[in-house]
Amino acid sequence: MATGQEPVTPPEGEQRTDDAAFPADPAAPARPESADQAAELDELRDRWRRALADLDNLRKRHAKELERVRGEERARTAAAWLPVLDNLERALAHADADPSAVLKGIETVRDQAVEVLRGLGYPRHEETGVPFDPTRHEVVGVLDDPGAERNTVAQVVSPGYGADGSQLRPAFVMVSKRQE
Amino acid sequence: MATGQEPVTPPEGEQRTDDAAFPADPAAPARPESADQAAELDELRDRWRRALADLDNLRKRHAKELERVRGEERARTAAAWLPVLDNLERALAHADADPSAVLKGIETVRDQAVEVLRGLGYPRHEETGVPFDPTRHEVVGVLDDPGAERNTVAQVVSPGYGADGSQLRPAFVMVSKRQE
């Protein structure tokens, strides 16, 4: 537990039987509140046990819910790709007709795949000329470009996918290094 | 709550002050257990409140965890498709060279996509001749085929994806209807 407060097992049938050990004070008036307190004790014990049972149920329910949510999200995300695969197969089915036309169709499928990623929250990014950003770019090389600002993206080797805070993959880039 | 036991707000500073209302019994001996009981009350109250605090923390933590798991699973599932898209683009980049050869390469990309789905737990299924199974097939038509067993899959119009218990999409099929 993050709180460091592991609930302990409720004491079963806990009863005080050592009245005699309590030193009687003859000056104190008889305080017959013990019956009230006993009732309160019972009630509190009951509430505490119910809270512990709730904790236990919550843990079990949550474990199941995590599995369910994980499966749901996997299915939702995978299902978004089925139309892409369907269209790819449809295009390939006509491959014998006119390969060049088929390739045009497959370019449309590629665009559709990029749209699917955007829809899932991972827009494509492949801008050049922007400042190098370590959260979105991964440097694979350096280019000496006299005309470019230092530390800007000179060339994108492979596009990145993702928005701020959730990069699916950084763009692999060549950055400019101004000649001094 | 599934248990129907919604924990109530802990009573703040709950103290008995109506000792006088308790009927004193002169025959009963003074039972000075109230100090022990008061200590026990305090301890139980403390435990109960901690259990309620644990419950509250657990609920908050779970809500965050569900979001985290959802995002993780979405990213994991989407990332599995990036190599497919990369290869599709790589193939298209050579489209001017030899369209027929490029199409062969794209067939490999299609196979890769099918493998990705299998890896995510959604194997492709497109068998004919198998008994119609409403959990895996969706009927789009009926074929009169004298040679086929009644109620078997005669033709798959579109493949299905998924394993037992988690069908991403049923296969769309034509079923056989034996002529009587």
C-alpha cells in the first residue's frame, strides 16, 4: 500500500475481562457509561470491518477492471487498423490489372494508415527547419549546412508519431551544425 | 458499491455526554471498565478512519491507474503497426522502378499486418468447409451447394480476426444450404 497502512485482521470476539485489575477510586462517582460505550464499540467494530471488506472488494474488482480496460483498449486500437488492411488487400486483388494504378491506390491506403494513427492520438510529424526538440526528435546524424540555424532539423530520416506528452516514436533526424 | 455498504463519514469528536440519563442501579457494583473501553474506542475509531482513508486513496489511485493502463495499451497496440507502415512506405518509395516487383513487396507487408494482428491476440480466420459458428461468423448470404454439408461455411467474403472469447471481427461468410 502506498499509504503504508496495511489493515490488520479484525480481532475476533475481543472482550475485556480484567475489570478487577482496574484500580477503583472511591472518590469518583459510579460512571455507568460502560453499557453505552460497549454499544458504541460494537458499532465501531462493525463499521471498521465493513470498511476492511470494502477495501478487499475494491482491490479485487479493480484487478478485474484493469484487465477488462486493457483488453478493450487493445481491441479498439487494433480494430482501427482493419479498414487499412482491408483496403490494402482490395488493392492487391487488382494487382494484375494495372500495377501503376494499383500503386496509386496503395498510396491512399498509406494516407489512411497515417490518419488512423492521428485518430488514436499519434499525429505524424516530419517537419524540417524546426528547432531540435529532444522530446520529439532522435538525432541520427549531423549535417554541416552553412545556411541553416544551428540545432535545427535539417532532414527527417523517419517520421515521428505522437503529440505532446505521448510520443509513440520520435522522428529520426539529421540536425544542422552551423560551421563556425 | 457492489457490496451496498457505502462507508459513512466518520463522526467528528463523537463523545457521550448523557451519563446522567443512564439509570443508576445501586445493587450493581461500580464497574470501572470505562477507561479501558474508552481507550479501545479511540483505537477502533482510529482504525476505522484509517480504513476509510485507505478506501479513498485506493479509489483515487485506481482511477489514475486505469487511465495509465489504457494509454499504455493503446500505445503498445498502435506501435505494433509502425513497422507495417514503415515497410509500406519503403515499398512505395520504389514505385517508379518496377511496379510489379513493388506489388510483390507490398504483399509481404500485407502478411506482416496479418502477423501483427495475430501477435496482438487476433489471429486471422477464413476457413471454408467448417461448421457455421455464430461466435466467429456473420452470415451475409446462403449458397445452394448439393455437395456441401448443411450449415457449413461455403465461402468467406471477408476474413475474421480473433481467438475464442475475443473476436475482433467475425468472418463474413456465405453458408451452404443443402437442397432437400
